[in-house]
Amino acid sequence: MSDGYMGKMLLVDLSTKSIREEALEDSLCRDFIGGYGLGARILYSRQKAGVDPLGTENTLGFVTGPLTGTPVPTGARYAVVAKSPLTGGWGDANSGGEFGPYLKFAGFDAVFFTGISSNPVFLLIDDGKAEIQDASHLWGKDTYETEAILMQAYGKHARVACIGPAGEMQSLISCIMNDHGSTAGRSGLGAVMGSKKLKAIVTRGTREVPVHDKAVVLNIRTEQIKAWRTHGTTTAPWEEMHKYGTSIVTYNAAHNGDSPVKNWGGIGVYDLPDRSGLHHDVFAAMVEKGHGCWHCPIACKGILKAGEGEYRYAAGVHRPEYETAAAFGVNCLNNNTESISKVNDICNRAGLDTISAGTVIAFATELYEKGIITRHDTEGIDLKWGNHHGLVEMTVKISKREGFGEILADGVKVAAAKIGKGAEKYAVHIGGQELGMHDPKITRPHAWPAAGACYIIDATPGRHTSGTGPAGFNVQVLNSAGVCLMGFAFNDRLGEFLNAVTGWDRPWEDILKAGERIANIRHLFNLREGINELKWRVHPRIIGEPPFTSGPLANATLNIDAEVYWLLGTMDWDWESTKPSKIKLLYLGLEDIAKDLYPEGKK
């Protein structure tokens, strides 16, 4: 077994309450690395097509990478994988904090759940041993309460991943929380966890992740930290990321065309001229202390003081990061800082994806403006643009699936279908998934070619943290290796770290080939589910049809067809079916899938 791995995974059947261990194959690790790459191969191999995402046969996996829990800087990430109830296809979400490393310290690289428990449960993984425990006393509690109760029971060296009431009620935009504010946010996987009546996973252990050449790893770590201090991280200079996190970009993004504005239909410089409440210094003034994921030298998070203004919240909650501030701020024309911190706290407690929650409120606000819904529908809540009171009130409704919040709690696609009356015209999503808060029409430094097409062609639509195509294979690697996008999105040291930790002697080209293999297996999961990503509806606002006549994106229309077909060509995927060629599948070592897609005697 390569170093960097604990060499075991847990397979838990919640219907029968049975648990078994399985050795992790070294070839599987080399080919798919870990994280969502390993998860995709496991699910593709062991789960049949067409299962109900909220049914017994859907597999829910928590998967670390080989760099998770090692001295590699930012090595704190883990992935959650399952068939997505939001898109009906491949689903994954990624989180930091400390849960991922502690899963490995407890002795396992991954845990996969099938079945549905007859009663609420949590899984305790305690230094190599796993037990299913009753969670009836936790059901209905928010994520902060759940974590506090379990930490009190199992000690300060335990770590918890859990769902809140939103996941329990199977909101399709619910997420999985860990470490009091770190979030596996996308794909609606909190609903999958809730459908299984799995409230939480608790990990505790003292095992050390094996590292092949620790001296080399520590040397590269020193050099990497020096490079970050000198040249900055993916997003911003080191000092700014440490002080502000990704909130550093919100103020400028509100006016430069990066952030979507007014449900993707507005222009920041005109529709949100006052963006003062979105400035990073305003958010920083609310911070009590800095914070980071496990052993992360960047430490880009902020822990807030107690809210003492109009909106009250307890001390210790996380500062809103860019995606949250853009979704509930810029996209809703909301310039009130305190309200954004409040809705971030509401979502984290309930276990809601803030990108999707902010987007669905922006969608509802436009429907309110157009007269498609009225104050009668919203039960008296005034959803005017920029009304932060209405925004906070509706977020509470969504978190509880109450009133009109019941309509919105499954995202914009489902809400539009329920509302009717032309609401679909204003529902901005791809494949059912609300988009990340980055407009693909803007030209960005470092952006890989066909960044807009990745919103469509990546197996998880609308994903701003993934990459498909040759320039994005490194992103597939880092998402599978267990490190953070903030440090390694455009970094050439990742291969050195992987080799030093695992003992591999692989050239970077071979590691990138693994990234290509991962992109393909995630896509192949969708194909087997009958999903052709080319048939996903792309809202005209995403691509600028018609284009804005003024502002930073004036006359910008994304030639999405050209981008998509260029991307399909570089991937060697068919331009109509998106099926990878047989030659490509064989090149990637996916012989079993090649036989399925290309039976003997057929082209």
C-alpha cells in the first residue's frame, strides 16, 4: 500500500446496521488518487444506474485524499459523494476544517453508506473501531448543537460531520457541516444523508498518516509557504488571504462583472452603486480572531464576535466568505453586512448551501418584482430588492421548510415548476444546480480555456471549483488529493508533494493523466444515468443573450457552443452523445467501461 493512505475503508449498511472493513487497493489509489476520484470509481463500479437518490440503494461516501492529514500545507480536505438528488446525476461536495484528517487518524481513508436506518443514527469511528449509535436525541437539533453534544460526549479530540434540520427534511439544497462552519455544500448531499436517517459521523483517533519521505515533504512545505508569502495564493496575496479570506474579492467583484447581480440580470455599477457594506474591512471589523483548517498556514477563516446590532448571533460563528456574500449580497442587491452574517449563521445551523439559498431568494425576489408572486404568497414578507429584512425572514422560512420556504427549499428548478406562471424564465441554473458566484463572461487571469463550458460539461454543473479539459486536469487532481484550491489551483509543486508523501515516482504528466481519468469517470457516471450534459438548459443570462449594453460586461456574449465543442474535442468525447471514444477509454485504462460502451462488433 502506498504511503499517504491508511489502507482501509468502511462499508456501512444502515438498513441492517452492519459494518465491514475492506482493504483499499493500491492500483485504485494510483489510478483515482482519492477524494471524489476514488469515490466516483467506487460508485460507478458498485452502484447500478437509475437508483433513487433518496432511496436505499444510493451510496453516500466520505472520502479523503493521500495528502489529507499530512504536513502538506492545506492538506485538510475531504469529499462527500453520492448520486445527486438535485441533478439526478453525479454529485460531490468538498470541505475543509479538521474532519478529513481525523477520519484518517481514526484509521480509515473512506466510509461508504448504503441503506436507510429505521431510526436516527450516527456512526462513531473510534481509533480503528466503528459502531452505529442511536441519534434520536440529536434529531431536530441544528449543526452547532449536534457538534457540541457529540464533542462533549467524545472529547476535544473528536471531530464531527453532521446535517441540520434542512438535511433531515431532505431539502435538495441542504449540505453537510463540520467543525462549526466548514461546509460540504453542493449537490444537495445533505438530503441524501437525511434520507438515510444518518445524523452525524464522529471520528476520533491517534494514528499517524504514513509519509514516505517526511524530510522532503517538510522541505517542499517550507519552500511553498515562502512562495505563497512572496507571490500570493490563488485568490490574493498571503497577508490579505490571512486577514480577509475570500471576502477580499467581494467588493471589487460587485462592480467588475465577476459577481452575478440581481439574479444574473443586473449590472453592479448601476443596480448596486453602494457596495460599502461588502468591503472586506467591514467584514474584518466583525472578526474576533483568525482561524484556519487543520494545520493550514494560510488560515483564511475568521471567527466573528457576537452580533450586537440589528441581527443577533452568538460569538464563534464563521465570517461569510465570497460565495455567501455574493449570493446573499450582490445577487440580491443587499449591502447590509450584518444581515449577510446572520443568514450565513442561519444556513450553517440548518445545513443549507449558501450559494443555492441566496440564488433561490434572488429568483423569488425577481418573481415578486414581476408580480408572479405576491405578498400573499410570501405570507407578508416584502421581498423587494435590497430589503435585508425580507431576505433574513425568507432564509429562516427556507431553513424550516415553512410557508413559501417550502416552495424554495428544493432550489430554483423545482420552485419554478411548482410556481408556474412563467417562473422558469427567471430560474437561473444548469441541470438543476444553482451556479457558483462567478460570471463566465468575464475574462480572468489564470482561468483555464472554456471556463464557461466547464459550468455545463463538468459532471457537477455550475461548479466553480472544478475543471474539465486538459487545463483543468490539475484541478481534478487537487480535489482528489485532499488539498485546497486556494493554494494549489495553478501550482506546480503538487506532483512533488504527491510523490514525496506516497513514495510514487510519477512524472507530472502521469499524474495529470489520473486527473483526466477522474474527469472521465465522473462524466461516465452521468452518461450511465442517461444524462447528456449538452441537453442541460443554459439560461440566456449566463451566456449574455442578449448582452448588456453598458457596464463591465457590455456587449459580452459567451460563444458557448464554440467553447463546448472545443472542450469536447480536447477530451475526445463525441460531439452529440458526449461519449468518450473507445481509444480514449483504453488509453485511460478503463477497459471495463470500454467494453460496456462499445460491445464487440459495434462502433
